[in-house]
Amino acid sequence: MSGVRILIVESRFYDEITDNLVKGVVKELAAVGAGYKRLIVPGILEIPAAIRFAIRAMELRATDERYSGYIALGCAIKGETDHYEHVSREAIGGVQKLALDYTLAVGNGILTVHNRAQAMERCSPERRNFGGQAARACLRMIEIKRELSLIPK
């Protein structure tokens, strides 16, 4: 996957959790020689908009950056209100809608958990490594696009 460039969009609402997700992603991308750029957003709800901004910048040729894929990283931890359900649904649904509408290769590493312990288990590169899983999903989707001749081999 040398020459592939990925945009990592990361929510910094829970810094320690996101830091671990990013470690898992970077390790996977480095293993295959893929380049990346990190873009920071405040929370998971802003992730779909940031990806759309990047797409629009490419459409308008406002940037020389070209991305083969996108990785969404962040976390929502259930609280006392139903805010968690709304934010999680909109963020994950927004990322999926972009993937379908724009034929994007996306790895979704947005954690939706009941507590911090679950988040730490899932974000740790030494444990569940959801960051690494999101990177592998993105890379596989790029391969599928190549197999189907949607992008050059």
C-alpha cells in the first residue's frame, strides 16, 4: 500500500482514549507503508463534517492533498441522559452515509461504550486494538476499490 494516503479524523473529547486509537492506526499504516494526515475535531459529531470538508477541498482543487481512505476515531461514553444515543447514531450514520454517497474507503474506529473501562479495553493497541482494526478495514476497502477498478492499481 505504498503511496496510499489516509486522512485520520480524530475526536479529542477523550484524549487518552483517542491517543491509544491513533497508536493502533499508525502502527498498521506504517506496517504497509501508507502515509497519513491527522485532522483533529472536538467531538465525534464533527467527524462526518470534517471528512466532507476534505472531500469538498479535493473537489474544488483547493488542496493538493489526495486521500485514498479515511479513518474516523473517537469515543462516546454513555452518561445519565440520552445524549450519548443521539451523538453516537448521528456520528456513525454520518460516516457511513459519506462512505456510500462518495464511494469512500472508510475505517470506523468510533467507540460507543457504557463506561471508561470498556473504552480503555477497546482502544488499547495491546488489547482489543480497535484503532488497528479501523486501519485494516480502511486498507481492505481501498483494496476492494482497486479490485473493482474504481481506483488505479
